[in-house]
Amino acid sequence: MPTPQVTLQPDAGAHLRLGFDLLADLLAPTLGPVGGLVANQQHTDTQPELLDDAATAVRRVMSLGDPRLDVGAMLMRNLVWRITQRVGDGGAMTAVLARAIFRDALRLTTAGVNPMIMAKGLRAGAEAVRLALTEQAHPVHTEDELAAVALTVTNDRPLAQMLGEISYLLGADAHVITEKLVAPYLARRYLAGANVPAQIASLYFFTDPARQSTVMAGGLLALVDGTLTRADDAIHLLTLAAQAEATGLTILATGFGDAALSVLVTNHQAAEPKLAVAGVKLTAVNEALRHGLDDLALLTGATILGRPHTRPVAKAQPQDLAPIRRAEILGGRVYIQPQQAATPRLHNLTAELRAALATLPQDAEERPLLQRRLSALTGGMGLLQIGAGTKRETDLRNANAERGLKVLSAAQHTGVVAGGGAALLHCRPALAPILAQFAPDSDEYRGVQVLHRALAAPLTQILENAQVDAPAVWLDRVAAAGHRATYDVLSGRVVDAWDAGILDVAQVMDLVIQTSVSGASMALSTDAIVYHRKPVQSLEP
């Protein structure tokens, strides 16, 4: 078995910095409205892929060809990917800030400063900055403010305006489905009512075969937790609907047997008596299916038939079927508009779902399910249709839209701060009380000073990307203008960030600070690096 090579300090720190800086240098030019792109070309006979998304760019980097470079590069890669997964943005800014912290701190450790004690000062300063960001944050009030936030993520004005509208109308925890198209196109639809994944049980139920859709204008709704197999059960439900003089009957079940389906189709096609019928097969499974049925029952007042504690279909009563205003089956989902007014139980459940979502990070696995449930219970969801000139452009635009929606959700929950990295610069005064806690010659004090200097790095990088002369002068002017100020590189002026629409999300900036300080501290505290001849590869960044 080959013997691993072990590298100790100071060489370990130098190796970490090489890879750390290389990946940060790759991402730094993408920061800001006039930043550059990252070109990725896997083969010489293919067109390069142009990327402005830091997370996508770092995922393309599997190795830099030298283990001494890879160790720092993979650490930076993890930082960028982690923050983007959580909140959808902030990857490039994290890279720039972490690079500034690590460079400065490594210089001090080389001069004899204790890295562990200095990291304590970094963490104390980071907590002060996080509190200052919370104090700077303003709630989002308008659609234009949301569109401005989306523009910083997508760099696509038509898409940003549409995302701002969707987020404004549907709220912070909106459930939005993105649909890729094969032509340059951008449109949105708002789909009213509760919705669950489903498909039509038979082609004979289509009211619009060309669109493969079914619309039921009113009538009754039956919910069945199980497969509707017996013809007698189908006849019983049809009889209940006929006795109620309903114009239609929509049956939602997890499956349909041939006998029951034959009865439903025959009745649907009969001339008299005319009772429109739609059999809908629910395609969700496990928890999603259970919650979907529970929410539909709560929303409409229908009884879920076939469960151990409810009546079987054969013994269903008239009150088990609920009147609805409309049902539509389209695009792999069924949309139900209830007729009954909201009940106290419904209000309580929506409040519980909102409270649960407020405590979950943006990348939590259970978040999409809770968002779908909330959108169903509160009466609507969005459908965003996206297309571009090529498949690659469509995929990129779709990914940007999903990131933008994640960021806008965070914006509505935590508010916004001055954009372009200016909010971090405005946090510098918050470090003064922290500096006062430590002796001026202590290593903790030096750690706070490192963070104080690094807070200017993101805005400085944006100014350098825009080739602005004398960045330090403009930094002083932005700092002097107060926490609402930032630098607009397009106009070349210090402006009010809210008036100019240059905004960052408070939660994103909070995570930028946490992730940057955490990553730099980890690199600083590394005393040894073990190089294996065949290292274990991870599929996750």
C-alpha cells in the first residue's frame, strides 16, 4: 500500500492558499453588473460554455491537475456550492470575502500570530456583523424591489421582472413550477385552487383532446384513498351525484380498476341522463399523497373514503361528496377550486405551515412539500414557462429562475440591504465595540482587524471589475454616505441603493459572512495535509 505524503506548516498553508486563490480568482470577475463570464470548454472541437453563476462554474472544476492546488480549491468549491444550495446566491461574494480573510490572516500567522486565537476574534467579529446586517435590513414592499433583487441574481431583466411579479403576487412561500420550452419564450400563468400531481384515468374523459386537458365546471368531488375497483362502487358514487342533481362528478383515487372505469366512461358518454364524469388518478406517493388528500379534504369539505377510520366507498353518504366550483386536469396535475369558505381549521393549518417554513433553510428537503401544501391551501400556484435559443441557454435560464425564486423567498422573509457589497462595508462600525473587548496586542484583536479590512473586499472587487479609478476613494464616499448608500457602476455615482434598485438579500449576506469566516478559519487551523496517491472522490462539491 503506498505511503501517503504528509505536508506540515508552513507548507500546508501555502498549498491551501494556492488552490483557494485560484478558484476565487476564477469567480471574482463575475461579481457585479459588468463582471465577466467563466468560459468552460471540455473539448477543443466544442463551443465553450459561458457561465456567470458561481455555483455552476465551481461544479465544472473537478481537479486543477496538482494535488497541492486541489486541496484549497476543493475547500473553496465547497463554500461556494454550500451557500448557493441554501439561498441561491452569494457564491462569488463568498469566494472574494473568504479569499481576503484567508490571505490577510495567513500573512499574520506566518509572522507568529496564533491562528486558533485569531479565529476566535474572527468569529466574534462575524457575530457583530450579522447583527448589524439585521439592523440595516428593510422589508420588501413593492414588486419593483423584488424585481431589482432578482436582477442581481439572474442578470436577465425580462426574467427578473417576471420573477418579481410572481413573488409579489404569490408571496414568500410561493410554489412555482418551471417548464422548459423549445423556443425563445417567457410567460407565466397563475393557477387558482388546490393542486396535486395527477393524470386522467381514461382518454375518454378529455374535454379538450388537443391540449389533453379536462375541465369540470362545478359539480361534486369524491376523494378515494385507494383503487376504485368494483363497478358497484362506481355506480354508488354516480347515484349519489345524480340524487344531488349535480352537473358533474370528479373522482380522485389512487387507481381505477377496469370494471369501475368502464362504468364511469359509459355514463360519461351516455346522452341521458347527462352527468359529466372525470376519473382522475393521483400520482403522488407516500407522505405527498397522504398530505395531498388531507389538504383537499380540509379545503373542500369532502370525506376521504376508504381509510380505516372513514366509510368505504360502498357506504358513502351524500355529505361525503363536496361541491366544487371547478376542476381542471392539465399538465400532470389536477386543480380544484373549492366552493366552501375557509374554515378555522384551514386558517390554523396554513399558519402552522408558514411557521414551519420560516424555520427551515432554503435547501431543506421537506421545504418543497410544505410549499406545495401551502400553495394548495391558500389558493394558487405559479407556472413559469421558459425557453431560449438553444437547449443549453434554456437550461441556464431555467436554473437562474429557480435560484431567483429561492432568493426572493429569502428577501421577503428577512428583508434587503444595500447591494453591491456595500452593506458589508457599512458593518465596519459595528466592529468597534468588539475591538474594545480585546487588548490591542492580542491575537483576537488582530482577528477582528482582519475581518474589518476584508469587509471592503466585495465592493472593491466590483469596482475593479468595472475598471473604476481609485476604488479606495469611492469606498470612503460610500461609507460616509450612510447605510442606504452604494456605488452604481453603471452611472459612476454613489446612490441610494433603494432608489437605484441595487439591493442584496439580508439572509444571503448573513450566510456570506458565516460561510466566509467558517471556511477561512478552517483553512487557518489546518496544521497538516495528507496527500493520497488515489484519494477518495466525492460526487458532492
